[in-house]
Amino acid sequence: MDAERDVVVDIEDVTFSYRDSPAIENVTMRVYKGEFVAVMGPNGSGKTTLLRVIAGMVKPQKGRVSVKGVVGYMPQKEHVNYSMPVRVWDIVSMYLLAKKRSFSAMSGLSEEERDRVKRALEDVGMLDYANSPFTALSGGQQQRVLLARALAIKPDVLLLDEPFNGVDLPTQERIIELLSDLSKRGVTIITVVHNVSPMIHHVSRVALLNRKLIAFGKPEEVLTAENTLKAYGVVIPVTVCEEGFLHPLFGDIHG
Ligand SMILES: Nc1ncnc2c1ncn2[C@@H]1O[C@H](COP(=O)(O)OP(=O)(O)O)[C@@H](O)[C@H]1O
Ligand SMILES: [Mg+2]
């Protein structure tokens, strides 16, 4: 990587433990502006923890984290539980409103902010559901709303935790295009995924995690038999598409 490029996320020798044993250990990674990074690894390998550390939601016991700019975070759907009948519009406005609270508790969104909420919902194809209760949506639709919420704050760094669980294939493709466009416009994307294949043409680097960072680099350098065996305990077979990209074949392996 070009040393002159802007480092946007700088993680140096980070260890974080919830209790005694570390969820991530001695992780060092530097992500540049406009990169599109896929984070992979088996269940419980620390992927969500890594995103939480980058988002500043938890503080590592050891190491240093620095992030430049506004961070948008789309949580893993399984970790979100809104039992209240909140409308889609309110979910997407939530962070914008939270940011304003210190200025004036009573002020709603400005016209420009309402526009942003609208555009974010449009981008994920959920504008028609703006007035629907969040709980009435399918799992995939809820994911898209959570993505819209992260987009609405105009992030410089966008963190996504398994954004495609329960999302149908056409929508998945649309979201991948959206993320790719954002990264081309300088937004840094870091996304946890089970299966990197659908986005492999857009990804700049893959981070393979199993508590420690096993490998971090170009997909074809990272997704080797040796590395996948280390991370998943099995070798993940790969195929090469017509355009020469390597596609791992995940089958039943879940991250
Ligand atoms: N809130 C928590 N309290 C205690 N342990 C946790 C908590 N969240 C995650 N862990 C543990 O930390 C490890 C990494 O979890 P996580 O980052 O969620 O992995 P992944 O997202 O890769 O499935 C797991 O062993 C998990 O059980
Ligand atoms: Mg997780």
C-alpha cells in the first residue's frame, strides 16, 4: 500500500477481552481512505468485537485505535432488538437527532437532514416503508433500514456487521453497488461477511480473523488453503471466474 495514502483507521496491537480471555488479540491493521475491506472468520472469532473497537463502543485493554472522521455503524441484526413499535423513519433519524440533542432538545430535523434520511431510505429501497413499524418488516428489510440509518449521518467510515443476512439476492447486489460507489467517493467501508464472493470484485482487501488477525491483504493472497485452514479449521475451496477473480466456495461454513 502507498504510504502516502491517508490512513483512516489505525489499529495498533489491540487486545480486547470481555472477561478473562481475549476476543481479539494483538490485532494490528491500517485501513486507507476509500478502501473496501471485508472481515471474515468463523463464529466467535471476534469480528463484531473488532467493529465495536473501531466504532469506539468498547475500549481495548491494550493497544491503540485511531479513526478519522464520522463513523457510521450498522450492527449485526441479531444484536438489535427493538420491541417498541418505532417507525422506520424514526430509526433512520435516530442518530441525527441524537447528535443535535445538546443544541436543542426540541428541534426536529432540518430540511437538509430530512432530505438525507429520505435519500438514505431511497438508496436501500425502503422509502415506501418510511411510516411502517420497524417490527413489522422482514429480517432483510430491517437490515436495510439499519444500513440507511448508518448512511444518513454521511459517514467517512462505514462499518457493517453481516449486512446481508436474510437479504434477497437482487437487494444484496444493489447494496454492494452502493457500497462500491461510496468507496469510490472516498468513504472507507469495513464490512463483516460470511461469504465474500458476491463482493469480491469490489473488495480492496480481506481481513481474516480468528481472535488474532491471521491475514490481511488482497483476497487472493489471504484466501489461501493455509490461511483458511488456520481460521476455519477446514480448507475453503476456490474457483476463478472469467474475469480472473478468485471466488471462495463457502457452502455450509458460517462465519
Ligand atoms: N458482551 C459479551 N460479553 C462476554 N463475551 C462476549 C460478549 N460479546 C462477545 N463475547 C465473546 O467474545 C468472542 C468474540 O465474539 P464476537 O466478536 O461476537 O465474534 P463474531 O462476531 O466473530 O461471531 C466470543 O467468544 C463471544 O462469546
Ligand atoms: Mg458477530
